[in-house]
Amino acid sequence: ERDAHAALDLVKDEPSLADSPLLESARRLQAQAEGRIADARDRADARDRLAPFHKSYAEAVFHGTLYTGLDLTENIDRARKAAAEGLTLFGVTPDNDGGPQVDPRFFDPAEAQAVAADCYELLLIDAQALAQPRVGEPAGEWRRRLHQALGRLDRADRLGVAAKTHSGLTLRAEYLDALGKSGDLAERPQAAEAARKAADEADHIAPSLAADFFLAGLNLSRQDQFEQALKPLDNALLKQPDHFGARYLRAVCLSRLQRHAQARDALTECLRQQPDFLWPHLLRGYAEMELKDFPASETDFDAVLQRPLDPAVHYVALVDRGVLRMKQGRRDDAQADFREAVQMRPEWAAAYINLALTQRQRGEELARSAPAIGLASSALARAAWSDGVAALDEAIRRRPEAADVYRERGRLHLLLGQGTLAREDFFQAVARSSNAGAAAERAAGDLIEVGRLLHYDKDFTGALRAYNAVLTLPNERTAPQQVLANRLKAEPLLALHHYKEAGAALDAYLKTVPATEGKAPPPDEARRLADAFLARGLIHVEQGDFRSALDR
């Protein structure tokens, strides 16, 4: 191009060369050069979209797991934002049609196919984020978002990645089923029938694409079915060994299953694949902390804190490093990290909860030393617990929908002997919890605390309601709490002189206590068993069945 320009400039300066036979060749050469430069520029522009696309994809996958250290609402919003940014880079919007805009001059068929598959995943991640219920929201708002989520599934089908997929149909059945149960009365029968048809179709279509296996694993993990999620994620990696989403989510599942060494190794692979994506450092740091490799854990957290990037990553790194320092017995350093995190994001709950936890632990240590040191230690313990309550008061002022904040404040109120306040906190935690997965497990524990406190206040009917509420929760994660609830509900029933029902509750408890193969059960379980047999015997006495009482 430079030579052609020089030749044409020479013609301008020398009119005698205007009829030169080389003039036309110079013009053609210039046009070819300009075209090739334009093509090179277009190629660079097109391919330069890949790096931010992969970053947006990784962000969407990360926040889509909901296992990040951030609040649920923040996770949902960030997953949606990252999905939208990634889709926009290749011209995919919720309302248009066709596949992503991938210029075949600059991408080979395998690359174009990979971009389309990732766009498919981003649309389904967006659908899952839209369909996630939010505590305290009006039912009509959730129904509106369920319809939007179905629209994302329709758009995913229009990408042309596959006619229909197992994961897409499974999600469609789930969202339609929710509308069939909670939608407008007029739409419920139609939605329920459409849900049944989608579920039947899903049963007849096995996952086949790497994206399909990954999304199946993501759906299972969001239901806390981490062991079951591993198989489809492994299949995704067999189909596509460089599938970042499957590799990262597999590490999350291994972490949740307490298989920390495997999680650490999987996260190391994630960081090799995307070294500029910092979030895996935090989960690897947590795995190393659980493995008691504290220097490696701190190195991972510091690797994030030393890079001034996303404040959210910085916040979670501070909270995680604070937890590490608590495990190391460096409580003052831990509190410094939590306080810095609070200043950075005063509207988020995790740092407040951990700050209160350090105060609870400090108070418990002082309380244990009170007999040796005297009343001053007891007063200091109460002061520490009160400081923890004050931190959680501020968290609740800013995030009144966070169940975990009420739960931790309830524990502090119990330590302070403030039973009525504790009971109200546990009740508020239940009201803000879902009835699925780990949230159901925590809600069951809260209900048991409510029942005990009501029983202590001699509200036996209220205590019975609380224990019965535990028994209505899904039992995939709440079976241990349900066993205990059957044992505890006998107490208010006895107080109410409902001997037959109390006996049935104790029988239900005794049937569910696992056999110990001739070994003595743990001390706490042994005491509960002894109390149950004693109570059962007393019931037989009350009913005049003295032989059964002796047998007990």
C-alpha cells in the first residue's frame, strides 16, 4: 500500500507520467492493499470479541452456581448481567432470531459451533436466574419472570444449536409446572398440561451435547444434588475437554461434598485455563483452608486482594481471609478484615455475620473462664455478645430479607438469655428461607429452636406447631431434624395430656434411630434414647398398661 501511494503521489507531482502504463497497476495495487488491510482490521475486531466473551461466560457460570460468597440477589443480578454482555458481543438478544453473528471468514466451523453452544448455555443460565424466587417478592412478579425465563428457552431453541435438548425441556417443564401451581387461575390448567408434555419429552431425549450435560449438572447442583451433578459434568468434559463451565462447576460440587483435595486440583486446572479469572482463587483458598494448608490458602486470597479489580471479588476475598484468620486464632486480624469488608460493601450481609461470629466466640471463651476469673469475665462476655447483636442490627437494617442474619442474631440473644427476642429471630429466619436444599435444612433447625423456646414459655400448642412444621419440609436434607422433631414433639403432647399422640411420636422417633451394630450410641443420642424410652414407659403407666411400661 505504501509503495502504491508513493507511485500515485509521484504522478501528481509529474504530469508527464499521467499516461504511464504503470498508473493502472498502481491503482489496483492500492485497492488490493486497502482491502486486505480492511479485512485484517475486521478480522482483528471479530476475534477480539472472543476474550471478553469467554470472560463474560466464566462470570455467568460462576454466579449462576449461586456458590460465591455473595448474597442471592447479587448473584442473580451478576449472572444476568454477564450473560447479557456475552450474548451481545455476538449479536444475540432475547427478541431476535438465528444463531450468533460469527463471520465465517474469521472463525473456523469448530469455533463458530463453540460460540453458539456457549450462547445456548448463557441463555439457559439467564433463564435460571430469572426463574429463581426471591424472598418477600409479590407472587405476580415471580410469575412475570417465569414467563421471561420461558422466553429465554424459546430464544435458545432458535439459535439452531439443537432442535430440542434434555436440559432445555427439563427447565421448561419446571417453569411451566410452577405456573401451573401458582400462575393466574386462567393459565394454570394449560401450563400444567404443557409442563407434563415437556417433562415427557425430556424423558425421551438423552443429553448429547457438552452444553446439554453441563446444564443438566448445573440444574442438579442448584438443587443441592452435588453427587448426582458430577456424572453429567464428567460427560460434558468427555465431550469437550476444555469446557470451562463444567470444570469449574465440578470443582464447586467437589467442594460442597467436602472432597477438598479434588476440588483444589480441579480449581488449579480452571486457573490454568483462564488465569485472569480471579474467582477460582477464592474457592481454591477455601479448599486449602479446609485441608489446613493455611499458607497456600492465604496466598490465594492475597492474589486477589493485591489486584484492584472488581470490588465484589475484593469483598469476598476479605471475608474468606477473615475466616481463615479465625481458624488460625488471629481473631483481631479477622475482625479487621471483616470491618474493611463492611466499609467496602455495607449493604452485604456476609461480613456482618462473620464479625458477629467472632464476637460470639470471644464471648463464649470469656464465659467459660468466668468461674476462674469472676464476674468481670461474665460481663465482658455479655459485652462481646451485645457487640455482635449491634453488628447484626445494622445488617438487618440494610438487608432485612437475609435469613442468615436473623439466625445468627437469634443465637446471640439465646446466649444473652433473651429468649423472646431469640424466638422472634428464629421465626423471622424461617419466614425468609425457602423449603429446598440447604435452606430447608437450616429452616428445620430454626423451627426446632422456636419449638424449644415456646415449650420453655409453656406455649405447648405453639411448640407442637413448630415441630410439626419441621415434619412437613422436604426430607432429602431435613431427615435428621425430622427425627429430632418427632422426639421433641412428644414433650408438648405429654404436657397437653395427649398420651396417644405422644406415644406415636416417640414410636416414630425410635423407629428412625439408626442401629449401632451392638455399639453404644454417641452420648447425646444415648440420652435422647433413654429419655424417649422413659417417656414411653410413663405414657403406658398413664394409660394403665403396666406390663408394657415394664417392657420399656
